[in-house]
Amino acid sequence: SQPQCPLLFCTALCWSLLEQTQAQVTLVVTNGNLTCIKAELSASFFIPYDTANGTTPVRVELPGTAKVGGNSSCGDGARLPELVAEFGDGYSLGLTFSTNNSLYAVMSLKLQYNLSDTSVFPGANRTGVVTVETTSVGIVARVNTTYRCFSPSTVSMGGVSVTFSDVKMEAFMKGDDLSLNESVCLADQSITTAPPQPPPTTTTAPPAPPPTPPGPPVQGSYSVSDSNGTVCVLARMAVQLDVSQYSASLNKTIHEVVNLQPNQTKSSGSCEPNNATLVLSQGGATNLTFLFTLNTTSNRYHLMGLSLVAFWPDMAAPFTASNMSLDYLSSSLGRSFMCSSEQTLAVNQNFSLNTFHLQIQPFGLTAGQFGQAEECQLDQENMLIPIIVGAALAGLVLIVLVAYLIGRKRSHAGYQTI
């Protein structure tokens, strides 16, 4: 029997206990005699599904027999390049690529699996092909280089997760084979490896000043709708990203604070009965993902995961950070979480998220509107301070008044009426 893993995310350690060897697959997309996408990779899929006895997790491998599907394309003016790996009846993995001429990235990842396949999903309550998709992938590389990431990396899509390993891939290729120049993922970069030094120049330019902290962020409104068009996640908040990253121009690690601009940010995500995701994408350079989970026993939800993928100007390499064991923004089913005060959500040592004027609800919305708000502890404490100060001032005034009356009474006591 297989060891039990968490229902939403199966960590690399948990999967290693399964003792299954992943097959590496080579997939090539061509247009005539020209190669535009090539990938050498291994992939595993962790898929929880509902049965009469509850939710059962299953692990599916991308087999070595996977083939490039007919929906794969090198792209044209109306369509982005796409690599679709097909395996079995009703199974496929699709990667869609985009570029800004200096970088290319996997802009969306789509997985299809077949619940009618009883050999993989015995006793499933549902049948048919299920499709899950995400725009928060984290695969970014420089144009004309091979993206290389041998370390396992997991991408979540609602309750399903995809773990890649031993990855070498390139899109928008100029030749028939992978480039010898590589963009190496952060997980593969040794901590002791010194950052690349800039080439020598004949003149020494003055070092660039550190980034100027921005002002307060602007509040934006974001939502996610399900397949029926019903709003299932609703958020109003001002968001600030607090990142420690390596600056190419300063040749050192710097602390940078960046505001999300609502007029440049698009929202997407997914909704399932017990989990929901909200993805905020600002251009092609920033992807911020919130993952919420619902405890059906207590009927309370909380933010369990945050991840950031960014490639901003002056970054020496793409920045990625994630934590899937958080406990923030907790509220009751059918109610929203509200926090007008500034709050800091620590993700890891290199990334934290600052929120202002936040109201969010991932479950139990009625007619696309927020439910009754549960206020955060910070707001409650901020309300207590003026109450305490007011009570103290009122008490002080009362003491002074009593002292005055007592003093006046005593001063009259020594006089006799003539």
C-alpha cells in the first residue's frame, strides 16, 4: 500500500517514499523542418479524487511512451507556442510559452486526466475527463538559452499538483537542439556559488543607487469565477511585495519593496469544494498565487499557501519563493476576512507580503458579494487603543473634579457665619 500524503500537496519527501522511478521523456515540436520547442523532463502528478469512502490520493507518472499531441504548435500571430504531451486515453500535459524577446516563460500549464479510467481512479464518484490549469508556473529563462532544473519543483493547480524533475527545455529555438547556454533554476544553484561577475569595461560607471521604497500601494479589486461564471473568490486589497534578491548592477543581495499596480494586474485562479486559488499576474514579470483551503469539520478556511515568481529589471535570475504550510487570513465559511491595518504575511526569509485595506473571501459567497466580515486581531487592537485612552482621560477628569469638590468643601469648613 502507498503511504498517505497530504490531500492538497504531496511534498518531495512524501513522494520519495513511494519509491517509484520517474521516466524521462523527450518531446519535440516542429514546424516543417524547424524545431521550435524541445523538452527533456520527468513529471509526476498528484491527484486527489472523491470516492464513497472520502478523498483518495493517487500518483500518476508521465510515462516514457508519452507523445507530442496534435494540438502542439510553434505558434503564429493568433496563437502562442504550445507543447502538448499525450499519454493514455484522456490524459495530456500542456505547456504554453510566451516571450518578450529577452525572456521566455511557461505562461500556463494545463493537465487533463480521465476519471473514467478505473485502473487509475478505482471507485471514483465522477467520470469523464477533468481539466485543471494554472498561470503560476515559475519556468522563466533568457531567450536563446536552455532552461535547466534538475531539482524537483512542484506546481499546484487547485487540489492537483505537478512535480517536474530533470528538466531541460527551450522554446523559441534558433537551432535544432538545445542551446549550450543555460538559465539555471534557483534550486539548482549552489548557495556557495558566487554570482556571475559583470564583464570588464574600459570606464567605471558609478554604482546604481539602491531602489527607493515606494509609497503606500493602491487597493485593487480581484475575483475568480468558476466554469459556470459564478464568482467564487472575491478580494479587495492593496498588495506590497517585500523581496530580498540579487541585484546584477549592484553585485549584491538587496532588499526591494514593490507595489502591485491594480490597473496592470490581472486575476485568475480556480475553485474546488475544499480549496481555491487566486493568481495575480502583473505583466509577464510577476505572478503571485494565494492558495486557500477549507476545513469541512470546523467550517473555517485559511490561507495555506503563497508563492511568488518574479523577474524584474536588474534581477540576475528569476526569483521564486513559496510556502504551502501557512495559516493566515482565517475566517468562517460564508464570511469574509477583513483587515484594514497593514499586516505582514511572512513566507520565507527572502519574501513576505504586506497587505493594506484587505477584504477577501474564497468560499461561500452569495450572489458574488462578500459575507459578513470577521475583523483581524490588528484592527481589534487598534480599536481598543482609543477606547482605553478615552476611558483613561475620562477617569482622570473625574478624579480632578472629585478632588476639586472635596478641596472646595474643606476650604469653606473654617468660616463661621456672622
